[in-house]
Amino acid sequence: MSEHGVLPGLWPIHGDGVLARQGDLVLLIHPAGGAFTDRLLDLLAAAARAGESGLGFTDLVSAEFDADA
């Protein structure tokens, strides 16, 4: 956590959204909060660790929610 209570790679934005950056990947979520946001942030971190591109990240998101449907 930073001195302002925000996790590294996360920036508060005006309104109810979250802007997250992990490596070269960026995610903007609005509205933020809840299990859906947490899962997207987990997938973003996993994609960045694996060196995925933006397309690879969207494939991970798609697979996750297809499996959950």
C-alpha cells in the first residue's frame, strides 16, 4: 500500500470507478466494487505476470466468464 492507502498500480478516479495498471495492461472499471471488480483485478494481475498482451487479457476474461455462465 502507498502512503495514501491505495494499492500499487491502482489509482482513484473521479466517480465510482477504478483505473488499474499492471505492466503494460490497463483496466478501467466503472462502477467499481464487489466480487466482479475483484475478479477482474485478479485476472489483470495474472495476465501481467504471464506477460500477456491486451488481447491475451481479454481472452482470459472471456474464458473466465464463459466458464461461469
